[in-house]
Amino acid sequence: MMVLFAGSILFSFNACSSDDDDTIKVYEYKEQIGKKIKELTDLQASVTFGVREGTYPEESKQILEGAIDDLKAFLESIKGKIIPEAQIPSETEREISNANQKKETFLATIRTEDVVIPGELHVNGKNGGYIDFGSHPEYSAFDQGFTVELWLKFENIGSFDYILSTFIDNQSADRYRQGWCVNYYGEGGAKNLRMTYTLGKEGLYEPWVKYEEAGKWVHIAFVWNPTNVDDGSGTPTTFKMYLDGQLVKEEGWGQTNYTPNTQGTAMIGFNYTNYDGAIATDGKGTNGYMKHVHIWNSVKSQAQLQAIMTDPTTITGGETDLVCGWKFTEIPYDNNDIKDITGKYSAKLVGDYVWNEIK
């Protein structure tokens, strides 16, 4: 009896050992699936989705999410005993292999360069919007002549619109004016698109042409040539103005003592600054669009301006006579730090503005 009992115990022990060796340990496969789900979930949480180099496209999320969903569904099928126990090892291996392939597919979608999103910048200077280009003497101080040219589109035209300005006026008893300003003067029905140059302490030279087209892009260029540098035209003059590459104004001017801004105030687009550097709030901003802004410390010829107007992308930023330039044709990643094409300067957008994506 004792022997039989002992034998029975021995038999039970051996049977249990055999069962442990042969039975599929389902919990181990559940753990494998759980670990893989966590690995993919942690990966998704650790990466950045966006449009910059080193980030992943938003649509790539679907790759990882799909892999995670498949693993979770498989895990539920094990728990629900939908899959025959004998098939669990091979099915687990297959599911994990599929998940690894999707992981590699996801990792391969990392951006190797920034994505460029075309756009148009609209700024409502009548409602407090403006571009702050920063304070740099290079914007207004020139030994010889200089050229300011840009593309402009009015949303609507006001009675006095500051478009691009380094101009200041202290408007005191000891008055002084400095700098230059692209502006539109429409008071009294004048309708003058013009350039304002400060001459001497408070003198002004303000050549203009009639203009009254809103909703249309126009390329405008102003050339100041005080020493009558040969511009290839055969008739170099103190001032020339071009609209869409065509000469619309030229004048010889007796005074050539252009006075730059030395007060350290910023260059402003769609508005202007008071003499103390504060942004003006008198409603004389511009409501519209601007792109391909260039300031040159040289006298540009008509042929050169026509070439720039025709294809502004040829301006790389490496030109020796280019002071600064902004495209404003691509939606930036940081509206507080829009680099110019020379890499020297930065602009920021303030107030009422919007980027309109170009599809």
C-alpha cells in the first residue's frame, strides 16, 4: 500500500513534469505581444511629427497606429481563445515580424529636409499688423546710390499708407527727419505711389506716380543715384522709378544729401515708427501683401530690375551688393524669426496678419 502510494506520488510528479515540458506557455506569448505594443507606443511618443528636417509626417502616425492596433487585436484573440493554442507560437512570431516591418517602414519616413509650404503673407497695417525687420543701419545708410524693390498688392488703398519705412520725424521745435520710406499718399485725391527721401536735417524729396489699383500684384522699384553712376541707360539721373519693369519716373535733382536713419529705430513693413521707435497708431499703415523685398547698395539698371522681376528666385542672397532680402512666399516655421536670404537679418510678424497657403 505504501509502495503503491509512493508510486502514485511518483507517477503524478512525472506526469506534471511532462505536462510542463509539452504545454504551450500562453502567458509568455502574451508578454511578447505586450512588450512589442509598449515598444511601438513609446516610439510614437518619443518622435516629433511636423515639417522640419528630423521630424516625421503626420500621416506616418497611421503606420505605427496600425501596427499597434493589429497587435492588440491579436492579443485579444489569444485571451478569447479564438486562436488554437497550438498555433499561438507561429502566429505570435508572424505578428511580431509584421510589427517590426511596419516599424522600419515608419522610421524610413523621417524627413531629410524641411518641407516648403508656398504661401502669401497678408498684413493689415490699418488694424495694427506690421513686419518688424529689426534695427540695422545698413537698411538706410549708403555711401553711393541704392535701390529698393519689391512686389506689392493692396488689399485696399487708404488715404495715407506706409508700405516699407526706415523714416522718422521727431516733429518737435528742433525738428529733424531721417531715412527713406515707400508710401502711398492719397489725401485730397492725390493717389500718389511714392518714395520719400530725407534730405539734410528735415528736407524731403518725394517723387511719385499716380496709382490706384487694389487687388493686383505690382513690382515697384526706386533707384537713388546721387552721383549719376552709369546704369547702362545712357541717361543716368538722380532718381528713377519703375512699375512692372517699366520706367515711369526719372528726375535729376539738385540736392543729393540723402540723410540716413541714425536713431536706431527698426525698418517696418505695413506701418512706420515714431522717432522714439514706437510703432505708429495713427492708422497710416497698409492693408495688403508684400513679397520678394530687396534692398541693394547699388544703382540697378532697368535690365537688371526686369530680370529680378521676371524671376526673383535667381536672387540667392550671396550677391555682394544685396543688403537684405525676404521672399515672404513660404510659410515660415517661426513668425518671430523669419530669416532673410543673406542669413544676416531676421524679421518678425506682429498683430493682424495671416499666411494664406497656396495649394
